[in-house]
Amino acid sequence: MDFSGRVLFFVILVGQVWCLPVQSQQASGSKRPHIVLVMADDLGYSDIGCYGGEVQTPNLDRLAADGIRYKQFYNAARCCPTRASLISGLYPHQAGMGWMAAADLGTPAYQGNLNDKAVTIAEVLRMAGYRTYMTGKWHLTNERKIDGMVTDNWPLQRGFDRYFGIVPGGANYFTPVVYSGNQRYKAPEDFYLTDAISDTSVQYIGDHFTKHPDKPLFMYVAYTAPHWPLHALQQDIDKYKHVYQAGWDKLRVQRFEKQQQIGLFPATATLSARDATVPAWDGLSADQKEDMAMRMAIYAAQIDNMDQGIGRIIETLESEGQLDNTLFIFLSDNGACAEFISSGKRKAADGKEDTFESYRINWANLSSTPFKEYKHYTYEGGIATPLIVHWPKGVDMELRNTLVSRYGHLTDIMATCVDVSGATYPSEMNGKTIQPMEGKSLAPHFAGLDNHRGKIFWEHEANIAMRDGKWKLVAKTPEGESFDPLDLRLYNLEDDPIELTDLAVSEPERVKRMYAEWQAWATQIGAFPLDTRNYGLRAQTYRRFINGGFDDNLGGWKTPAGAGATVSIDTTGKLTGSKSAYVAITNAGTESADMILSWPFPGKKGERFEVGMTAVATKQSGCYLRLEQVGPGGAPLMDEEIVVETNPKQTQFVSGPLPADGQYRLAFYFEGRSEDTEFWIDDVLLKPVQNEQVTMIKK
């Protein structure tokens, strides 16, 4: 089967190391490299051993010792934007993912769905003769489309020959809904997502060399580890039960000293201060220390298990005699995650499936060592990622186990894949004009040369940055507040890689010039208007835009299990659109609560809504159209019995004012209708109206 027991998030690339121009390699008969791209989820810069951490990552450390590591490599500060940028070689906004998959914010840059102006690495390499595989987290399809099983933007439709993992952004590691190809199903017993991702990756690689031995392979492994929830296997947790009793203060110092010994930072560098919101470890009670130490132990166990899976991938490539000819790249999708998550049945931090916890800002501050800030933000703590490149046939032997001082960016991964594979990046695909690549190949670095990377830009939730050589312009915008140019800071990363000395006051002209360049870039990619609303508010606002034409199938609609009716999507054009909801009554005696098709949304006190529908039935019948509050005692604000006839009929009403802010739903009830009655519903309307519009409608 396409899975096997555990969970973790990482990113790695596998392929062949650059030595000669691709044409020269092909002309000499040299095989094109395999490429394995592995990405971790929410992994901090310092967590793995070869970047200073105490977590046991012998397999990643091995790749680093026999490859190269980057001191300065950058992601896009958040999961969806990073994944879009990584897979497309574009900035997130250019690929349609300026924010997250939770909402379409109404502009092309923020549609929350990988767009058709982007082409994926898999699509490009498949055109060049590669077989393409993916395991793990996709998170590049709007969540409403996922809910409705609209598969046009899933991995198989974006260039991958085989896929297993989770299409949405996160899941319980033990009991997720998993996806194989375009099908989804509940995970079986004794399942652990990280192991399932690793084992399926091994299976795909083995199958490839059995069935397609003459074709190069592209394998994208997108772990979910160590993203919350804190779920890990007990044998992995046990390794770390006592390690983190040392506390974050001591461990931050230890990690930084190791980073300096490795050469990631100079001996003259200074560790950033502990986050002001994090208390001193020695000031905690014994119970607090026990709880917090266990949180980090589980987080470490998630990374450990991922590393074990990476080891199995390496072993498989070795057993096939292909490791030397594989370009293997590993990175993380953003900096450490400081989000406070606590929503399980139990609030204990023990790694079990009925908990849903995070390790909090306290330990994220350790993971970010030596930087400040975290995921979401564009200071180094939010965008700096480990990057390991292993490719024995492509990386100069004298460079192995060395550090690359030149900086790079996610978009460079696409450019590198195109370079080493001999593929051609298209200007057009499926009749659509494709955005040119934004990155530059990393291949010159594999020979100790400069790729002249140039400027890099960031925007996420009005957290902005620009890197130009040694100079970095950056600003943090608090959630819910407007971006303020007075928050701009300037750092010389050559002298100050940890961003401790702001030079904005002493370099006002440089700040002005760089900010003007950033504004021009942001305008070009469609980043404006900048939006700082929190996740829940954006997602809830999107709920007010109803899927009334069923373009996303039943995505967003709620249909109770075991109802006395079956609800599906009809694609015969029965009504006005290409799709409509099809309701077949199977049990007329079922109570009303089970005979419902509903759309929940947030409403505000005093709002009125225009609601409506177009419907037809196989025989004259009807349904109730209600606008009602959600929850106990929620009386209907509108309760209209609709006569549905055998010819299509449009119905429209205006509701009374909502009594309070809160959750509401528009619902169709079909109780008491004749068995064997079939309904088709389309053009469902849910639209807030002004008072003057209400008057006009009444007239």
C-alpha cells in the first residue's frame, strides 16, 4: 500500500552534482542526475545536528559531511508561499499564493491556489524525460476545492506521476485523512504519517528503478514534521525525555557555541537576547519545567523520526547504486513556529493522538538560534533555512563538508533542476503564458564559483524584506496593524549576520533607495494592498463568499452523514451552470436536522442578506430555505417554504436584520418530502445588502 506508519516535515533534493555544462555531460554520455527534494515543515535553523542542534540527525549530518551546507539560504517565511515558490521557481504572489490556501482574497496574487501562470518542477522535468514522484504535504490547492474534491490542481494534475500524502496543510499524525493519487481515505490503524511518507518514498524509488531503470527520477518528499501537533512515537520520545530539562537558556548558548565551532558564525558574533516574552528557565516551577521539557522532547522526536526516514531513502538509493548520481537537497519551509496551539481532547503534552499541542514560542526561540523572530516574519529567524546539497558526481570533491557563504533563495531550486537536468523551462504551457523563472542555478556553487545571485524580495502579511548583497532591509508589521515605513530596519549581514545593529538612521539614503526598489517589486507582483488580518478573520471572511454555482463541487457546503437524502454534484447542465447540487430523497420520514444542505458563515449585528436559489424537481415538491443562527436556541431569521416545480424556478428573498455578531447558516431542509423525489439546486445567493437596496427590492 502507499503508506506505512509515521509523520515528519522536510525538503530534500536529489540529483547529480554540477561539474560540466549539461550539454557537455550529455555529449560525453554521462547520465543525467536523479533529483530528490526533501523539505521539512516548521523546522528551525539550528535544530538539526549539522546546524548546531542536539537532536540526533545522523543521516542529514552524513549528507552534510559528504556534501555542502549553506550558511545563508532563504525560504518565504510561511508554508504555502514557500511551497509555491519552491515548486514553481517564482515568488509566491506570482504563483497565486501570496498568502495561504485557506482563502481566495480576491486578487490573482492572493487566490490561494497555484495558478496556471506557474509551471512546476515536475512538469518541466517530465517534459525532459524524468519520471516524477511526490510524497507528503501539498498545500497548494484552495481548501474549498480540496473539500469539494476538485482535483485539477493536485499533484497528479501538476506534473507528478505518483503521489501519496496529505493535500491540505496539516493533520493528526496518527489518524489523518490521506491521499493516494486523486483518492482520499481514512488512515488505517497503527499509522504514523512521517513513517508513511518515508516508506512510500522508498517504495516509489524502488519501483522506479525496477520499472523505469533507464529514466532519471525526480522525487519530492514534503514531510509534515516537525509541524504541530506534537505527535511522536514513544520510542523516539524516550530518547529525549531528560535532554530538555537543561532548559532553553542553556541550550541556546550550547547551540550557538557549536554553530561558531562549525563555522556558521564567526567567533566575534553575539547571540541574540532571549525573546522578551519568554521567561527565564530557572524561574519556572518544577511542573512547568516538566511540561515544557516534554514538549521539546516530542518535537525533537518528530525530527529524529524524519531523519530515520531520510536514512531509509538514502539506503534505497545506495542499494540501487544511484546515490552518487543523485542531487539530494534538504531545507525547511520557514523558520521556527511560535504559534500557540492547544485544541485536543486532552491538554497533556505526551505525543498521543488525542492531543493537539505546539511547543510554543519558548522553544521556537531555541530553534531560531542565534536569530530573532520566527515563522511569518522576515527577520532571519523567519526566513533562514538549513540547506544541504549532496551530489558526489556533481559537487567538487574538495568542497565536501564545507560551508557556502554565498546566499541563495527557494526560486533557485527550479533553476538548478533545469540546469543539471538539461530541461527547457517553457514560455507557454496548455495555451497559457508562463512567468519566467526568478531564480539562478546553484550549480556554480558546486564548483566553488559565484552565481551572482543579486536581489531577493519578501512580503508576507505586510512583513517585508529585501536582500541586496550584504545589505538587508526588513520590517515587521504586528497583526491587525498597518505597515509603517518607520519600522524599516537596515542590517549589514556581512558584519552583522544576526541582525543586532540597525543602521537605518546612519544610512537613510540606502534605506530610501532599497525601499523604493521593494515597492516597485511589490507593485509588479501584485502584493498590494498589504493585508495584516489574522488567519481566522481572513478565512471567516471568505466564508461569506458562497460557492453558490457549485464550481468547487460541494466544497464548503455541509451535508450530514446518514441523512435521509443523498447529495452529489450533477454535471449535465440541468440548470443554468455546468454544475448543480443534486438531492435525491431516500427516506421521507427522516427528521429535519438530517435532511439539510447548509452553508455556515459569520454575520454581524444588523446585517440583512439577500438570499435565493434556482431549483427544479422531478415532480412538484418543495423545501424550506432558512437563514438561522448556529448553536443552541438559534431561531430562524428567515423560514420560507419554497415550491419547487418541474420547470426551473428562481426564488429570492431578503432576510431580517441579524440580532448579533456570530455564526449563521443558510440551509435547505427537505424533511417530509416524497421518497424518490429528485431536486437540482443552482445559483444559490448569499449577499449582504444595504438598507436602500432592501427598499428597492421591496418595491
